Amino acid sequence: AQRYLSRWPVLKYLGPVGLCYLAGILAGNVGKLPIDGTLAQQLAYAALLIGLPLLLFTTDIKAWLKQAPDSLKGFAAAVFSGMLVAIIAAHVFAGSLEQPATTAAMLTGVYTGGTPNMNAVGLMLHAPEELFALLNASDIFWGGLLFLFLISFAARVYGRFLPIENAEAAQEEDQEEASFHHNLFGRAKPRQLLLALLLALLTAGLSAGLGYALFGTLEKPAWLFLLLTLLSILASFSERIRRLPGSYQAGEYAILAFCVAIGLSSNLRELQAHGSAVFQFTGAVMTGTVLLHALLCRLLRIDRDTTLITLTAALYGPAFIPQVAAALNNRSIILSGILTGLAGYALGNFVGVMVYQLLDYAR
């Protein structure tokens, strides 16, 4: 999809996620299409239950923990920055946001992992459908501006206060990165895709079964998604599952289906009425996270390239790592950046719920 979108600058800027949200919103609010809001919400729920494990199956926790200490410290600084800034912003914007704790938790999820985490955290906390579309639209705007900075002037700016260690990658590491990238983004056979989907359905079923056994009900989405995340991470320790071609792509398609379904159930009047506060809140959290992360990396003496790649991994996920690495002219950080982004998917749900609990406890 990215290859075709690159031909049209406006479409490339919105990206597949933004376009799917937009298509859903237009279909649900323009014209007289017979849209069943309840059915759209159920489809969104099902898409995320399948898509999240498909993405998490590709996480290589052991390989990530073997990366250079600076990568781990840089990512930890990004997660801490996102949590702290979101909590502070939730108190500052408490008077203008209807659900500041939920909004802060969803943003922390997306700025630790990615869009799947924001959606999962929102479903756990029973966020209104309009909030999904509001946060995504705001994130596209602010995230687009920041990404333009990352691939243009960031290396020059960060190089003024951070050490530069642009070492060349070893041949063995290049081969490992190429193999990993192929398994993650390469084409898959129909049989492999079917196997990945069956594994995702099995994981979702086991999560639901465990949730019912523990609580006697399936009406606890927070625990259901946390169990789903945990079981998916455990499955990723199997090399055969982790390197199954097509899992990551199938997960992305499921997330896009979620975006369309959420867009269908969104109300444009609500978007217009409450969009300004969410837009400002998102901008404040992203700006504060970037600044605090840069300060912490300076104090921790982390080099420029590791700082920028861990920030990219936390705020955007694995798909954006190669572009930023190319802008830095440093191929050796691609593998660690992708692994860090995948680890963010694994941590995003837990971190988002943690932020919500902290804000709820402080009230």
C-alpha cells in the first residue's frame, strides 16, 4: 500500500491508517448508507482481537534485550517521557477534556507502541468511538510534522548536544537484519497466512477462555486484552511462530479494518464539538515527550542516532525505522530500531493501563 500511496503526496501523508479512518467517517456520516453502529463496533472489536496477536507474534524479546544498552536506555527514556508528560497534561487539560485519564492512557499506548495499542487501551477503558477518530486525526497532524523534522533537520539539531557515533554495520549484522526484514515485511504464501490467522484466533480464544474462567464473564475488556497481549508475547518465544511470514502484514490489515469500523461509528458533530481540546492535548503530549526524551538522553550520554531511532520506535513503530535510519546514514541501527518498535507493541497496553490507574488513583 505504501508503494502506491507514495505516488500521491497527500495520500502518503495521511497513510493507510488515516485513509481508513477517513473512509469510515465519510461512509458513516455522508449519504444514506444503512450503517449499523452496533455491528460496526463488534467488527472493530473482532478485528483488534485478531490483529494484535498477529503483530505481537513477530516480537523477539530475547534479541531485543541483547541489543546495546543505549538502545534499551533510550527506549526506556521514551516510555518514561510519554508517561510523565501525559500524566501532567491530563491534569492541565482536566477542565477542557471530558475524559482526560482515558485520553492520556490512549496516547501513552500509541507513543509506547503504536495505533493498535491506542485502540486496545481505548477498548479496555470503554472510550467513546469519537475519541478514537479524534486522537488519530490529531496524531496524524502532529506526527506528520515531527516525522518531517526527523528525516530532515533532526540529525543536525540533535548533533549539537549529543555525541555522534555513526559506526558501520558488520556484515553479519547486515545479513541478520536483511533476513529479519524479509520475514517481517516479505510476501507470504496463502498457506502461511492461513496458519498465522488460525494461531491468532486460537490465542484470542484462549484469552477469552482464561478471562471467563477467572472472572466468570467476558465483559472485562481490560483483562481480556492484557491476557491476549501476554499470551501473544509467550507465543513469540517460539521461533517458528515468530518467523512465520505474513503474520505482520495480516496484523496490519486487521488494524486497518478496525480503523474503518471505528470511522463508521463516529459522529462528525461530536468531532467538531470536542476536536479542539484533543488536538491541543495531543500536540502538548507529543512535544513534551520529544523534549523530555532529548534531555534524558543527554543526561544518560546516549548518542544522537540511538536517541533518534528509539524516539522513532516509540512514537511510530517498526515501519518508520528504515526511513529515519536512511536520513541518519546509519544502517546499523535498523535492526535494533525494528526490534524496539515491536517491543513497544508488547508494552503499550500495559503502560497505557498503568497511566490510567495512576490518574484514577490521584483523583
